[in-house]
Amino acid sequence: MNYKNGWLRVLALMSVLALAFASFEAAAAPLTAALALDVKGKIAKTNDADHTAFHFSEAQLLALPAHSISTSTTWTAKSTFTGPLLADILKTVGAYGDEIEIHTLDDYTYTVPVSDSSRYGVIVAYSMNGKRLQVSDFGPLFLIYPRDQFPGELAGASADAKFVWQIKALIVK
């Protein structure tokens, strides 16, 4: 046996295995998206160059008072979700509409009444059970209602539709 060729084969195999492992690690890593939120529409305060939107950076979202809701959803067991109140986000931008059109990373759109924010204390969660939400698990932002506290009102398909995840923007109408 030629030792030189044997060692070259071993080194080649090790290189292939290292590449395969690196590819596996990259594929297994959770997808991330920046923790940010754009709010547009019927708002009194803007902070973008065109004066059409309020862009919340991660720091601005994390600076809002954090609230928690412990509840189950159709997609999760009872968990503790944490984030700012939707009402605080709307107050920050001076929202004056009646509806909020929610836009997601995968281009889903759903509309909820502004009145839900005060009626239910809805939060825009950025963490679940103390762990930051990733795109692969409803993140970066997930609209959470206290479903377990209002089982008669927040059950069924129409209520499930309100639990919007992968939120990127809100349009106040």
C-alpha cells in the first residue's frame, strides 16, 4: 500500500466530512430576522425620511414596557409570551385609526380592530418562555391574545386568525 496515497485519501475524506458537517450546522441554525417593526397609515408621528412611517428598531421595541401573557394557542402549549402592548406601540406613533392591517414576512395580511388592543391587552411578543422568537418559531414578532382568559371569545378559526406571527409591519386604517 502506498502510504502517501492512503493519507491523501484520509485527508480528502476528512475535508468532505468537515464540509458536510458545516453545511448541516448552517441548515440546522434557526432562521433569524431583525427585531424591527414598521408602522404606517393613520399615525401622527413618523421617523423616516419620507414622513410616512415610524420604524421601530430593536432598541426601541425593547425600550417599551414589556408585558407577559401566559396562554396556549392552537400551535403552542401553554407558554409565556413577552413583548410590548399593542396599545403602547399605537400610542407611541399617535395612531388614530379603527383597524390595524398586519403584514408578515411571508406576505400574509390580516386585519384586527384597534379596540382589541385595550379590550384584551394584546401584546406583540418577541419572546416565548424567555427565549427570543426566531422566524422558524413564529418570530420575530407574534401577536398574542390572552386566549385562556377569554375562552368563549378567543376560540375557533376566527379567533385563531388573530394570532398573527412573523410580523414585519402594521398599517393603521
